Amino acid sequence: MKIKNLNLPKYLLLSLIIIASSLNFYGCEEDSIINPTTTYGYMSVYHTLAGGPNVDIEINGTVVSSGVSYLQRLPYQQLTSGNNRLKIIAGSATVIDTTIFLSENKYYSVFVYQNGGNIIPLITTDNLTSPGNTNAAVRFIHLAPGTAALDIGADNKATPWFPFYTYGQVADFRPVVGGVYNLYMNQAGTSSTLANLIDQDLAAGRIYTVIAKGVPGGTGVQALGLALYQNQ
């Protein structure tokens, strides 16, 4: 038996070619889809509410630290960049409920304190650029309620590092030569010393935050003074 050649009409052949090309095109498109990369920001939380009770720190619905007492700090937490919800809970009461936007690869600190009769977050963007091999970097934040403007410095320096800082005011990080210092807290513009912090090692290459803490006439941890934290 003789088999005849199967001659397809030209328009049908052209249609099959177009369909095959389309399938190949969409297959390539699907293969080339790139999954989005997760980016992160970083947040630290400080309990600096003078006279305040222990608190729980909740981030995005999860309690990350409980029973945090005055002057304790939650180290930097790696969080997905974008909006992150922070709650500060004292007993059964939520005293802070706020959303904080974290930019990619940026570092932030949240200081829980009281201002104008309200418990609020003081949010800073932390410049953690290395100060180099010779210097340390230091900043100051006045968080001692009921205390007037302050000068903060070191005993062997002629002028204060941070002069005339008022309650809630945040200084930028500044370089100081790495070494061991006796720090003082004076009434602004005077030689009247309110507190000292002795033998503080501000190591070269490190970054620190100094805060004024406590209340006038306070005792123990609530005594008026200075507290030092290492950011990095």
C-alpha cells in the first residue's frame, strides 16, 4: 500500500510554529523570576523610665524580653526592614504601643521615658560607623527627670564634651581619644558636680551612649547619676 505525503496547509503550519514559540517564551519568563531578598534593620530598647516598674518588651506580637528593670537594655534585634510594632507592657497595662519604620541596614534605639506626664518612646537613629583605631565614639542623652540642664565631660578635659543639655535632648556621637576616663555630670555652666562615673574604659574603635539617670534625691538605682552603655 502506498502512503501519501501529509501536506499541511501553510496557515496551519504557521499557527503551530507561533504556539510553540509562545510556550517557549513563557517558559523562559517563568524560569527567570527572581525571589525577593529579605532585608533587615536593627532595634535596641532601653528601660529609662525613672521610678518605673519592670516591663515586658513585645515586638511584632512576640515578647522578646520579660521583667526588664530600670536601666536594663535589650540588645539590637535583627528585624525585617519596614514597619515593626513595639509594645512596652507593665503588668497588665500596655504603656507604649507604637509602630517604628526600620530602614535597611540601619540601627535604632528606643528609650522608654516620661515626658509631659506621658510614657513615650524616644527613638534615635544610631550612627555606628567605626570611629577608627584611635578614637571611641560617645553620645549623651539627658534622661533624668526633674533635673535642669547639664554639662557632661571628663575630669582631665578643659571643656565639657556635652554642654547645656536639657531633659530629653540627644547628642550626636562625637569622637574622643580611646582611654580610661572619670566622667562628671555638672549643673550646666557651673562647677557644681551632681554625679561622677569613675574609671570608664572608652576603648578605641568602640561606640558608647551615656545617659543621665535617676531623680534628684533618689537612692540606689534611682540615685541621680550617669549610666554607660556600649552600642558596638
